[in-house]
Amino acid sequence: MFFNALDLTPFILQLLFGLVLFYLEKTGRFQLAYSKFRKGGNTNPRLAMMLIYAPAPFVYIIATIVSGVKSSPYHEWLLYAFLIHFGKRCFEILFVHKYSRPMGMGTVFAIGTLYAGAGWTAAILHGSVSREAGHLMTVQFWTWVGGAIFAMGQMINLYHHLLLAKLRKDGSNEYVVPVGGMFGWVACPHYLGEIIAWIGYAVMSGFLPVLGIAVIMSLYLLGRALRTLEWYKGNVSDFPASRKALIPGLL
């Protein structure tokens, strides 16, 4: 792996930023206004979500070109995984998710910038790895492990997004108790899947700041999951009181 002492400071800053996001989401003092927590806005939600997710892979590609690195199995694995993650999200926006309320451009800009920044950071770091080192990376056990973790997280996330899509009729604003899969135990298994995917990507990468990106995503989604659980209990009358927010039986 490519950990070094110089990466420790940005990682600590990433951890602190993640804790701030967790606090703001968990307490509701400042929440990104989408899904159940939309507040005003007049942008078509499908367009807004595409503007959030679509730029990140292009930023990653541009940063890869800027870094001037030649292709190797290591670089290809990380590139394809990044494209799969955001390509899947764009596919879901177009063909899976159902939307009922517009979004504000402030939220689009905030989240889109976060994802674009993650793409630029990851690509520049990966570009710093030589072609020869990248070739050797593909035979490392932890690279395969990271890929398996990433794939598992993507499948968990997609499966529960499909379950959520089946719950809502087109144009309906009504929220019902999610059922099926891990929804029997937690309110946000799709968030858990995304966290697992980011952790897997960080393991594949081998860079501490990329793990920092996964930490930011994890803390943010944890805070939002806890807040979502509170929302369900306060707004959906038959929501089971025993359900956790993110991790079955624990959290």
C-alpha cells in the first residue's frame, strides 16, 4: 500500500470534516436538502441528481490525463471501479429512482463538488503510482479483497434501491415502511451498501487520503441514516420501533 507520513495530515482533516458532516446531519442543524429532507427548490429532481453524479467520472478522467500516467492493471482497476460506481448511480437516476419533488441548486452544487473533489483527489493519487508498481499491485491479495468488498457494496446498494423504487407509485408523495432484504432490520441498508463500496475502493487504492474519502462518506451517511430513522419513527405511523438505522442489531 502507498501509505506515508505526509498523508497523515490530510487524513486527519478529512476525519474532522467527516465528523462535522455527521454532526450536522444527525442533529438536523444543516442537512443536504434531498429525498425526505428537501426544502424548496425548483430544479427537476432527475436533472438535479444527474448534475450531482455525472461530473465526477469526467473529473476523474481529466485528472488521470493531467497526471500523465500510462495505463496499467492497477490504474485500470481503479478507473473502472470509479466509473462503475457513478455510472450505476446515473443508471439508477434514469431508470430506477422515482422522484416527486424538485431540488435546490445549492444542494446540487454542494454534493456535486464533494464527489468531483473525491474524483480529482483519487485520480491524482493513483496517477502518482508508476506503471511498473501498478502492474505489480494487481497480484496483491488486498487488491482482490478490496475489489470483492466494492462489488458486494454495489450489489447491496442496487438491490435495496430497487426495493425502494417498488414502494412508491409514480408521482406519489406518500412514504411507507420499506420491506424486503435488510429493510427488516435497518432503515437505510442502501447507505450501508454505499459505505461498504467506498471502503472497498479505498482498499483497492492503497492510499490513506482515499480511505479518508471513504471515512467522510461513511460518517456523512451514518449521520443521515440516524436522522432518517428518526424521521421514519416520527412520520410513518406503523414503522417498527425495533429497527436500527444502518447496521443490523447494532446501530
